[in-house]
Amino acid sequence: MSPSRDRRPILLLSNGHGEDLSGALIGQALQQRGLAVEALPLVGHGRAYSQAAIPVRGRTREYSTGGLGYTSLLGRITEVVQGQILYLLSRLLLLLRISRRYQLIVVVGDVIPLVAAWLSGRPSATYLVAYSSHYEGKLRLPWPCARLLRQRRTQAIYSRDALTAADLTGQLHRPVHFLGNPFFDGALTPSEPLQGAPQQRLGLLPGSRLPEALHNLELMLRVLERLPEALRPAERLGLHAALVGKLTPQEVAPLASRLGWKLQLEGDERCCLQRGPLLLQLEWGRFAAVVQQCDLLLSMTGTAAEQCVGLGKPVLQLVGEGPQFTANFAEAQRRLLGPGLFCAGGEPGSDAQLDGTADLLEQLLERLLHDSAWRSGLQQLGRERIGSGGGAARMAADLNTRLDG
């Protein structure tokens, strides 16, 4: 297929917030090559596509799980109660109705969009962002992924790391390529300096989905209250929370007040939370600045934690009650991302968990100050597990070559 003979658009098919982000970055790279691109997110509104000026097909809805609740029984039950399964079926029917208008479907995700692309009957390419051989050493693809990926109609397969590419190349008896991870590109955006000049900085990543992100922020504030006196002054440790736009000051203020924090406005665009000497800067639209400039990240996220590992930053997990960031999710994330992730034990919200997290936080900050070999190891870990920037551009170039072939 050549663009000169077939000018139909490319469809990006994804199934989650992180997958939408990767899909949008791939889509932008394809657009830069003069290709028309549209998107069909199977879960949520697909805001990453809209922000990238990529048309989104059909009426979309968002659910509190933010994806398919494979991480917990509660997530699965929530999906059924909220009607998410029926919504997914309606999105699949839409795909079948419109599929012939596309020259290629690019799958970003796992088994569900992969099966959907196969049902459409169209040529496809697949970025297996959800699967990695780092989980078990040998990837066990769920049925019927392997069979679908071997088909001639699947024109290209991309993995999320080099180990998985080598593993699947052997399993599928066809080339699987690791060209980098597009989601990592979002963490490399040039950013303005954060306020203050402390000795070290701690970034808080409570997540992107409400109401879970608000509950996560509460746990994080309770951890900060347990920091030792030496870490509390703002000149010693700068505190920055990367918040999504939906987590507004009006949402945060009642929670903060209940926990003894005061919300303080600093001009038209900035505000912070204060509790004694603790000063937490609230950062909206400054995710890249937080992950780039903070030394340590306290995280209850999926994709954002992966971006931090790619930057060579240590990540301290704080397990919550979900529906996304549960104990099972956190454990799987540690297997995926390796020894740069740390987590205290204890039930979510318990004194044991919060005290243990505060202790770990202090130890990691101290190690960052004095262990240069460990810091170098974190950089190497990031290269192994995530790769370098530019993954979206490399995928787009490879796809364009195949369309020309």
C-alpha cells in the first residue's frame, strides 16, 4: 500500500489512559509525515487524542476504573454496575461499521483491541505496551494473541522493551521490534524550573482518575506528616504534587482542611498546602517539570511511574484501595520496572504502611545524596526497561515505510 494510491486515514485503537497517551504521540508523529489519523479509544474520552488535535470517533464515556478492571474484583464489579462492558461492545460495533474507511489500524494496548482489529478485517500493526517478559522472564501471551500476531494481516509488532522483543521474536517466529516507548516522550518535554532551591525535591503523583486521585492525595499528605523534623523545612526538601486539572483547589481544600493543612493562593495560577514547616506546591499542567526536577517520586500511578523509571528516578509506591492502584497492581509494576521501585508493607492507610513509607522515603533521599553508583544504576535500569526518547517518531517512520511497501 502506498499513500499515493491509498489516502484513507490510519485508525489508532487503544484501551486505557496510558494507551491513549502513547497512541496520541504516535498519531502526532504520523501526522508530521503527512498521514491522516483518527482515533477510537475503547475506554474513556481519549483526551490525549483531543489534546493532540486527533479526531475521536463516536460518543465517548468515562468510568471510574479508567480502564478494564483486571487488577481487582472490585474493578470488575464496578465495570458491570456502571455499564462499561455494554459500552465496550458498542465501541466494537462502531469499529466494525467504520473499519473499511481506514487503510491501517494501529493497536495500542492488549488483547481486547487486538481482537477488535482482527474482527475488523483490516491490516493492522500492534504496539504491545501492556505486556513484558520482565514480569515472568518469558511472556505468556493470553489467548488468542499469539495466533492473531502471526497472521499476515498483522504487518508490524512493536514491544515495550528489548527483552520482550527478543522473547516474542522466538515465540512468534517473526520479527518483533523494540523502537522505544512513545509514552516516555511525554516526560521529556522541556520544562520551566520549579519554585525554590531546596537541597532535594520530592514529587507526588496521586494519579489522574477521580475520585481515586483525591483519596491517593490524602494518603500522601498523611505520609508527609510523618517526615522527620530534619526533612520538613522547604529549603531542605521541596515538595511538589503533580495534579490533573480535574483535581481543582476546590476539590483539594476540604480534604486538606480536615487533615490540618491550609490551602494558600499564590497569585492567579499557583497555590500550595501548608502544615507547620511543610510546604507542598500544587502543580497543574507541570507534570514534566515535576518528574524531571524531583529527585524522588512518591507514586500511585501506572504510566507516570514508568516515565520516572525511564528518567532514572527512584519511585516509592504507596498502595491505595484502588480501583487502579491496588496491591496487585503495585506488585506487578515492581516486576515490570525492576529494582528502582520501592514499597512499604501494611494495609492501605494503616499506621504501619504510612510510617514505613515515611521511613523508606528518608532512606532513599539519604542514599541519593551519597550513593553515586546507585544513581548510575538507576539510569541504566531506565534504558533497559523503558529505552530512550523518540519512540513515537521511530514507530511512525517504520509504519510509513510499510505503507510505502
